[in-house]
Amino acid sequence: MVTPLGPGLAHVLLDYGLEHNLMWVVFLDDTGECWTFENSDIRADKNLTYGRDNPDKPTRKIDWKRGES
């Protein structure tokens, strides 16, 4: 899947109920880090069979700094 921090593999989908967004637990391809993203923050990855050849990267900016002091 495509996340604001780059491509990753979703492992778990969390559903907290009707008044909450779905939450995706994703391990990033580049770093192996585990992040949780709201449904509106992710996109399905490329799949030529379904005609999805270039999914847009989500535009929400993630402000967290990774490994910086």
C-alpha cells in the first residue's frame, strides 16, 4: 500500500466502531518501521490487473521525525 511515508505492507486492520476511521498497521518497505495510518491517509498500491497503474501518494504531511534529536 502507499502511505505518506512511502510504500509498505499492511498487516492488521483495526476497526474501533462506527464513529472512528479504520486504522491500518503498516510495515514500511524502506525502513521496516511499523506505523498506523487512518484509512484516509493510505492508497492501494499499483495493480495493473485492476487498471490501477499509478496511485497518487497521499498528500497529508506526517510531521514526526524519525531518528532525529
